[in-house]
Amino acid sequence: MNRQDIDALVKKMNVDTATGEVDQRVQSIVVRLLGDLFQAIEDLDIQPSEVWKGLEYFTDAGQANELGLLAAGLGLEHYLDLRADEADAKAGVMGGTPRTIEGPLYVAGAPESVGFARMDDGSETDKIDTLIIEGTVTDTDGNIIEGAKVEMWHANSLGNYSFFDKSQSDFNLRRTILSDAEGKYVALTTMPVGYGCPPEGTTQFVLNKLGRHGNRPSHVHYFVSAPDFRKLTTQFNIEGDQYLWDDFAFATRDGLVATAVDVTDEAEIQRRGLEKPFKHITFNIELVKDVASVPSNEVERRRACA
Ligand code: MBD
Ligand code: FE
């Protein structure tokens, strides 16, 4: 069938058959995607068994709650970032900390504090390096923003995230810190280890077919928001990780690479109230003023809430 016949058939089946109220937006998306799918079936001569295999795959991936992971792994989520960057550039919105993907592992409702938070529950202190993350939240002119909401979340020493990993305590390695009067936030935590897709999972299954790995470098996620500023979704990825520029989710970007500096100075260790050398990361955040001319950065998606 050629495209004209395909489009006519799709229209006959899904547009001309309407007898109730039509959601125009949904209709145009469904019609377009069906046309593109039928065209792909033509072009690649996709066999019926392969079509069913694909539908069964989505059933399995959905039941495993891995569709968010799949979107990250296939680059769909990164593509949306590139589109948002393009829209910003077109609207003349410049500067600020770069955005990068949220990923599928955010959980709303983490404990909130002002200026400082300890993120870890102490269960891995002996196993892994202590990490202090600190930075200042400013606007693009360097003016301090007090009371910015800095939401952070990261993995433990096994690359696992609390809530999804039920062996961890509630909200372990998840905190919301409000920047203090100097615009500063400080997090005391443990060094994250890079995430790997569940080896027997549905996402890794497709990655294997593509000859791809499913690993991310060590990283820390952020949502940063403040009144009259655009919401920022970002992460830093940590220098030295073998996957830094080989991230299966394509989240590493220029401006989002952090260096974890070893601190061994006894006086500094004591000043921090710590008992052993630690790693230190500075991650400053620049927010961009709200602009009427560009769509909001707020992305609606189903998120866990504990
Ligand atoms: C992660 O920790 C993550 O950040 C992404 C994008 C996908 C899977 C796990
Ligand atoms: Fe992550």
C-alpha cells in the first residue's frame, strides 16, 4: 500500500467512524502515529508475528513499570531536552544551568530543610566515601536566590534508588533543601554509584538486541524551582566514571560534569563534623527568569509519591 492509501484507510477507520465528541489533538496524534506505523510495516515488511511481538513487549515493559526507563534508554527523553533547548534558543532564552533528563526514579515528598540536609541514613558510611555537595543558587546575573527549592536524589553504593529499592529506608538519598540567605545549599551524603538497568528486565532486553549496554555514570539529580524563575530539571555526572560520556540515557552534557575533590585536611574534616576524609563537589545553579514567550518547563508525568 502507498502512503495515500494508508492515510485514507486510517481516516476511514478512525476519523470517519466518529459519532461522539472528538479530542482533536488526540485524533491527530493517533492518526499520524498509525499512518507512520503502517508505513513502517510496509517499508520494512514487518511480519504479523513481529507486530504481535512488539505489542507483547509493551505489555511486558508496562507491567514491569519500565516504560520510563525505556524512554531514557532509547534517547526519547534526551530528544525532548534537545527540542526544549531549541525552543528556548528560538525564543531568545539563554544562559542558566543546562537542563538534562529527569529519568524515571524521582519520588515526591522528600524531607525539606533550609540550607543543609544530610541525605543518607548512615547505613553505608563504612562502605563508601562521604560526599559533600554544595553550591549557590543565583539568577543569570549572579544575584543570589534565597528560598529556592533544591530537590536532589541519587543512588546508593549499589546504584539503587530508595523507594524502588525496598531494602533502603524511606527517602534515603532524597532531600529538598531551600537555599539559605546567601543562596547556598549544602548536602551531606554518600558517593553515588552509577545505575545499571536490571539485567533481566525489558529495557535491557531491547538494549541487548541493539548491542548496547544499560549503564549510567555516577550522578545526582536536581529539580530546582523558585518563584518567577523557570523550573530546572538537571543532574551532574561525576568526572572519572567510565560511563561519563557513554551514558545509556545520554544525560551527560557540557556544564553538567562535576569533579569530586578528595578532602584529607584534618582541620577541614573536623570543621565539617566528620570523622574521615571525604569528597567534595561544588555545583552552583543558575536559574533563568520566567518568560511569557516560551512554554513552561514544567513536565507533567506520573511520578511516585511516598
Ligand atoms: C537512572 O538513575 C536514571 O537517572 C535514568 C535516566 C535512567 C535510569 C536510572
Ligand atoms: Fe538517576
